[in-house]
Amino acid sequence: MQTFTLLAAAFATLNTVTGSPLLSLIARDVCGTAPSASGSQNAIEQPANIQTAAACQSACDANTSCKSFLFGMVDNSIKCMLFSVAANAIPKQSSANLIAYDKACGSVPVVTPTAQNPTGVNSGNTNQGTNQGTNQEANNNNNNQQGANPPAGGKVAARDTCGGAPAGNANQAPINTPANINSVADCLAQCKANPACKSFEFGSSNGGNVCRLFSVPAASAPSPGAGESFQAFDVGCSI
């Protein structure tokens, strides 16, 4: 009885200090909403040549100080901004096109922003699987496929990897690295045109866009090296 009384007193003290119920301390990840915090928290990094929110998440994964990021198109320029605080602590931005994600979000869009779709969240397919607001829990059941875009008439096969940071054997060599590829969709087209291609990576390496084709599934595609940020896709993905 004395132990219970002490625990109750401790919880009461904690709630008094925080000024809110204990359950409010358990915060959900922010996955695709406009930042609204006050203050002047600055980005710790703004990686170049990032074309999608998923690629921005990969850059965040590669930075040990990164806990969240902003992504979107502002003044016809795609921006990826990394922060050392949780997404709910990112200050309100001057542009509504920049939306916030926590590093741990399980499903992030792979759509390149346009003037008509500056946040990159609208793929024209309601089954895209982006994680926004209260839809997060439902989307967590999407086989952990980051930003997967289901093909017409059905969902992406459970085996397909459609976005997200590759984590396979670093020694796996690409079968081809086509030049002048500047989008995920163009890299997919290159993979489909190569009978030996089973997956591909698209992202940046030392500041430039890179498309790499592989004869193995995306789950075996090599993890990024120093100065690199890649997303991995199986050839069956719909972009």
C-alpha cells in the first residue's frame, strides 16, 4: 500500500511539473504535417540534390544528429532541411509547402514535387500510403514499404521494396549506371528496359544525381557510402 501511494504521488508530481496529463508525454511521430512550434530552431543541414521526401529521410538517417526533417518545394526549388529536434518542435515556416516528418516515420512519399504538388504528397492515387496525421497507424500496416505507389488494380506485392534507404551488401556492384538520369521515374524506365535488372537505386552521390541498376532484389541493394543518399526500388514498383 505504501509503494502504491509513493508511485501515485510521483505521477501526480510529474503531471504538475509538465502541466499536462501523463499520457500526453507519449507523443506520436509527426509524418507529413505543417510545423507549428514557436521559437527559432535552425536546420542542422540542407542536403543538395534531394528530389523526394523519402530521399530526404535517407539523408536524415545518414546524419546521427538528425531527428526530423522538412521537405517541399518553395519558389520552384525543392528543399530538404534536417533538424536535431523532433518534428513537433520545428518552428512554423513562412511557406506552407514545407511539411514535417519525424525520422522514424514508416511511410514517406517518393513523389518529386511540382508547382501543382509542392509538398510531393499527392501521387494521384489514394492508396499511395503516405503517413499524414491520424492516418499513421493504418499506414504502418503497409508492409513497411516507404512511399510505395500501388500499381493500377492492386497493391504492390509484399516482396517489393519501393523507396527507403537500401541496406544490403555494400560490395554488390551495379550492372549499369546510366548517365543523365534525374528522377526516380526515369531510373525505373532504365531498369525496365534492361532484362537483367531486378531493382535500382536513385539518389545523390557527391552532389550529383545517380541511377544504379542491379541484378538482385532491392532488399539486397548496397547501402549508401560516404557522401551518398539513395532510395532502393524493385522493378515491379509503380512510380
